[in-house]
Amino acid sequence: MYAPLTSSSVFSSPSVLYVIAESGYDDKKLYGHSKKVLRVDLVCPVERYENTPKRRLELMLL
């Protein structure tokens, strides 16, 4: 659903720099789509727990 939801012309505005989404959108492919296609940064809340995998935290640094 992310690609169809973000296909609006609103996302092509140069003033849009970030898209904030719920944690369910925390996915490497969606981060890539946002950066390459929409030219915005996807921001999803990620709870950092003691046992949060390093790989998941690295998604925020793309």
C-alpha cells in the first residue's frame, strides 16, 4: 500500500523532505523507495530495546 499512497503529487513538492509512517512501514525496501523514487526520507518509530537486532537499527541510517 505504501507506493500507491505516496503516488500523490504532494510528494513531488520540493518542500517535502520527510514522510512519517507508523512502525509497520519500517522496511528496507520502503526506505529505498522513499529515497530513490520520492526523494524523501521515510521516518518510522523504532523502539530500541536491549535485544533489538543491530540490522534493524541500521535501517534508520540509510
